[in-house]
Amino acid sequence: MTDRFVIGLAGAPFGVKGFIKIHSCSGETSHLLKLKSVIVSKDGKERVLQIEESTPALPAVLMRFAGIDSPEAAKTLTGAQLIVSREEAAPLGEGEFYIEDLKGLPVISGENETIGILTDIIEGGGGELAEIKLTNGEKHLVPFRKEFFKEISLEKLILVIDTAFW
């Protein structure tokens, strides 16, 4: 299982004190307000930044980091990913999973045949899509909804769909 998660993306600077707008990847923000530090990843480089102040600015959160005290300094973080440990990530509700934990799971048909593996969950125009790498190497996208996935567990995904679809 994954130990670290990207929980937010740094947007534009806000105000003159070095605040930056943080957009939550999960849509939830309460866990962001509790953080004391984060790993900031940009251009392949990571560094730990201490959070001096955070405040809600729905749907985002405004954060000010130690050593970042001007709009110009904050702008250098725009586009960065904020990474935290599993314990600091958004808490899961019943029936929820971290996408990273589902990647690589076998996808099983309703007839109990292995179709392939889940490689990713991506945002589509009408909702999330499951990217499945079939056993023959092809990739297919399937809406990641209950109508298509009969069972989702950390051991397997059971896809209920006519195998003629493939």
C-alpha cells in the first residue's frame, strides 16, 4: 500500500503576506487545516515546508509557509504538489478507497475471469473513469460507477459487464 499521498495542488498566490491557494485533491479541506508541515514537490524536487498559518477559503485553503513571505516567493510554489503520509490524508468514509491502493488490482469479470489490471482512475468529463490494462495489453476506460463494478475491495475489482464489450 502507498504510504504517501498527493493531497493538494498549489495554485496562485493570495494577498501580500505570502499565502498561496491550495486546492484539495479530495474536495475535502478540514484535514488540510490540521497540517503542521507538508512535502512540496515541484519539477522533480521535494522539500519539507513548515506551515505557519492556514485558513479556509472554500473551496480551497490558504496556506502560508515558513520562509515564504511575499507574493513573489509564493508564486514559486504554483503548480507544486503537496504530499503527506497516509495518516495525514483525508479520512476515508465507509466504502471509500484511496485510488493509489486500487492501482494494480486484478479486474475480474462477472464470470470470474481475469480481464486485466486497474492501472488508474482518471477524471473524465462525466465522472471518474477506470483505466484497465487488459490481459492482451490493450487499455480500456470504463466508468468507475457501481453499475459497472459489482464489488470493490483491496484484493480485487469485479467488473460486471458483458465480455463482448472487450
